[in-house]
Amino acid sequence: MPIEILPTDSVIGAEVRGLTLAEVPRGDTLELLEDALEKHGVLVFPDQSRVTPAQQVAFSRPFGPVKLVGGEHEKIAGNPEIFVVGNTGKEPVIFAPTIAGGELEWHTDHIHLPDPARASLLLAREVPKSGGDTLFACMYSAYDALDADTRMLCDRLEVLNSVSGLNVYLEGQGYSEQAKPAPQADPPTVWPLVRAHPRSGRKALYFGNQVSIGIVGWPEDKARAFIADLTEQACRPALRYRHHWKAGDAVLWDNRRVLHAGTPYDLANERREMHRTTIRETAPIKLVPPA
Ligand code: OGA
Ligand code: MN
């Protein structure tokens, strides 16, 4: 069956038909997927329930080194590269508000680490009857839509990113101490707010509304207010794709040019289990030289 790429009605996202994650992508298929990933930002592969954890890892490797992520409670036996997101383990791993309308955690994976994720692949094993959608926002469009002055300002800013910002958020949402990622031993990472995509050269905003805790040379209050404002503009509904999960959906996203955020579900009465492989960035993340 030929591979079909069907764009969504949103500004980002496409469904990929005629492909199974049980086969390792190579050659033309890999190139087609790399192109589509950059172009659409989010690729949805339906009907992948029969794909095993080992096959998910093997599918991920051609895109880059697969990271070992998280503590023991976030893993499944025999497949340390799989990071389990959801509420089926001993401790929940949730990147979402606890209540409808709660503040979202817009982020790009591992921006707080020296080796961020270039892409992530999430395979839905169990999904709640309602809620637990994932939102994605297009950071090409967000950058392009800024007014010229803000764009020029953003071009020269560098952002401090730390998991402490995420932990403050999770605490505010009422998650327990155990549900929080381990505190960051390293200093915050410093990345440009605007990065050029290594495949296209296009500029994308690169930050997270909780994890980005400062801007180099700015007082903290001013930086936090700026990030909050930027989030509102950059992640507004018109620039989003909302993925409503079915069990067996796999979604691959490009952390270089989309932000994402989980949405709440009934943690006490519903089950949600998602398996993530996290693909490491190998390209430099540099300030874009002035035009
Ligand atoms: C992730 C993530 C959101 C969700 O796995 O990196 O942010 O909806 N997940 O599970
Ligand atoms: Mn994430």
C-alpha cells in the first residue's frame, strides 16, 4: 500500500496512512517521513496497537539517538527506552492541569536538558473515554505572526530553562512530590528564543510557559510576564492542532517547531497509558544571525 500523507484542517498536523511502526523506516520512506515531520510538525499514525515496545524503539532509532528517560517507575520491564506517561503506574506522570480550564503546560520536550529532544513518539496503549487530548501549537506560524518589532526583539533573546519551573507548576496543580521529575542538578539551559530549523532554515519560537524561568539580562518578573504574554499569542487556538486519542494512535512530533500541552482527564476513574520514545537533538541550537 502506498504511503499517504493527509494534512489536518489545522495549521499543523497530518495523518500518515499505509505505514506500520512495526517496520523500521529506511531510505525513501525515512526521507519522506523526515520531510513530512518538518512540514507538518505532527504526524499521526493510526491503528498501531499491535506494534510492540521493542518495535516502537526500533522505529524511532533512524530519527536519532533514543534517550533513556525517567526513573524506574516510569519504565516498562525489558524496554528501558520507553517512558510511560499516564496514571497506570505507581506514580502518575502527567503534564496537564488537574481540572478543566486549568493552566496548560506548553512545552517542547527536554528543553531544560543539555541534549533536548528533537522529536518524540507517543503511542497510546489505553485512553480515557473523555479528556486527555494533547494540544500542539505551530511555532513557525507563531513567529511569523509576531509584529516586526517583537520579532526583532525575540531574535536576540536567550531563555533560561529549568525543570524547577515545571515542578512549581505541578505543585500548583496539586500533584504529589513523587509525581514530580527529579530536581535538576545542572544549571538551567540557555537556548535562543528563536531557532532555525536545521532542515528548512525557518525560524521557530523555542520555549515553554512553565519551564522557561528567565531571559538572559532581564529581571525575573519582566521575563515571566513576557513569556506568559508570548504563550498566549503563540499558542492561541488558531495556531493549534488538537489530538483526540484513540488506543493504537501513535503521534510523532517535531520538538524543534511545535509546542505541546496535555489536557486533563478523570485521574481517579479513568486509565491512560502512553508509551513515549524520545529522540535526542544532534543539530546545534543557535541564535539566528540577524537578517
Ligand atoms: C509528553 C507529553 C502530553 C500528553 O509525553 O511529552 O507532554 O498529553 N505528553 O500526554
Ligand atoms: Mn512533553
